[in-house]
Amino acid sequence: MTVTTTAGTTAATSDRLTAEDYETIASELDALREEITATLGARDAAYIRRVIRWQRGLEAGGRALLMASSLPPAWVAGTATLAVAKILENMEIGHNVMHGQWDWMRDPKIHSTTWEWDNVSPAEQWKHSHNFIHHTFTNVLGKDNDVGYGILRIAPEQKWSPAYVAQPLYNLLLAMFFEYGVAVHDLEIDKIRAGRHDEEVTKEKLRAIGRKIRRQWGKDYLAFPLLTGPQFVSTLAANFTANVVRNFWAHMIIFCGHFPGDVELFEEERLDGETKGEWYVRQLCGSANITGGPLFHLMTGNLSHQIEHHLFPDLPSNRYGEIAPRVRQLCEKYDLPYHTGSLSKQVTSTWKKIFRYALPGGGSAAKAG
């Protein structure tokens, strides 16, 4: 069995693994999961409640500063504070709560079935496209819609067309308005183009997106600016800027966790008869981490530990740093890659690939049984 790296070369990463190896890997990772689950308790619950308090305090502080948004220092401070609050809400809180990481607390206010995040993407649609589609079919061409987000060519196996020449610009726009790209993700645009979608289902999804956009715009671009009276325009601009900053940050962290040059893609045949151990190995080979300190990890929603997140998407994010060394040791034991690097390294690698695959060619995967 071969896999294809997103750099366009063939890597027989798992050819050297036996069926017994896969079974052992699954047993070791299952045991690690059980160990962490058994120790969840008050410390973890206190962590997420503390982060939520910080986030809400930052949001309130940012909006208070924007009451004087006509003054440049207040505008800058208020916008920056609000942007940090929005990043925390989307990354460390919303994303992780909706993964069910905190469902074990049985707190209806911090539960995957009740949380609706500060984002134009409806929670229910996001949970389907992300929690189910992406985390089940991670990096499988033709199955994982996150591969290129439907507009980017990031591997030679994707058929080239002249439209891809402008994909660096598409990606820049996607970064700026990332929440809208995420919002339409569950529509599965490719199926709509091919006429293979259910029109009524698509219409209902669009109506839900429209309702969520109206709610978000009403809050950020009408209600809160109106509260600042004559400073309406400057406050509106501050809210827009905070949303764009949040979008750029989320886009960068997510892309760096999935698309650096040494992360692997898989053919759809990889799913045939896939065992749990093989699923684990696909997550290991198809994800990348970003190095950094505690504050950086917090601001990424701990998605800087993307490998650990893909192995255990419903384990609390505050535990990823704790288990990362053990996951890395397992990779070394079985000679599996553990993709990691600085933010600058991962950003550079991702953008190099986006520019390279905007052009024809880029290599091809060798076929193997």
C-alpha cells in the first residue's frame, strides 16, 4: 500500500508495517486514550471554565474600549482585544466544545449539542462536515472535502485546470473570509456542480447559513456599533477588522496542520478494509504539529497539536501537550513520521505548495497494490 505526500512524491510509509504492528499500534493508542479518559476531572473542568471566563472578559473589555473607538488608541486596543477574544472563542472553546471534548462534564452550557459559536457557520453543519467527514476520511482524495477546500490544488493527483493559476489569490481571499468558506463547506459544492445533490437539503442548508449570517451581522455590524452612537462607523470597522484577524489566524493554523509539504494524502482505495490501527496511522501521517509555548498553543485551540487532535479528536485539548511526547515516541518506535516544525516553517511550506500546484504537473504517484 502506498500513500502520496502533498509534495508530490510517493512514500511507502506503512509498507514496512505488518498486520501485527497495526494491531499493536491500535492497542497502544487505545490504552493511552483510556488512561487519559480515566484521569479527567475537576482540574480539566476548571480549565475550560477558566478559559471561557477569560474569553468573555476579553470580549467585554474589547467592546468597552470601542465605546471610544473614534480615538485611535482605543480603536487599536479595542480591536486587538476583541480579535483575541474571537480567536479564543472559535479555536480553544467553540471548535473543541463542538467536538464533544467536554461532554463528559454533563454541563448543558458547555456541551457539543448546545454550543453555537461566534461564527457564520451553523454549528450543526460544521459538525457534519468537520467532525464526521474530515475526521473520518482525513486526507483521502475524493472523500475529505478539506483537501484544498474545493478551490485549491494541493497535490499532483488533483487534475489541473487554468483556474488554479490564480489560487494564491483565492487562498488569500479564503484566509480573509475564512468563516464564510467554512460556512458553505457542508454544501459540498462539487456535488452541486455535478448535479448530484438533493435540492431541498441544499436549500435548507442555505437558509440556515443565511439565518446565522444575519445573526452575526446583526450583532457585529449593527447592534454593537449602534451602542457607540456617533462612533458607529469606527466601531463597525473595528468589528470587521477583528473578524478578519480571527479568520486569518484560524486559516493559518488549520492549513499548517494539514497541508505542509511532508504531510501525506491517500487514495480512496486506502479505505478498503481499513483497520483501526491503519486509521490511526493515517491520522499520524496526514497531520502536522506546530511548535510553540503555552500561550501559542492556547491561541491555536491546541490545534498546534494537530497530530494528537486527529488521533483523539474528542479528548480535552488541554491534554494534547501532555500526550504529545508519548505519541512521538510511538512514531519513533515504528519508524513513522511525526511532522512538526515552527510556525514560520509550516507557513512557508504550505504557501510553497499552493504556488507550485497552481501550475501544471508536480509529479505523480506510483501505483502499488
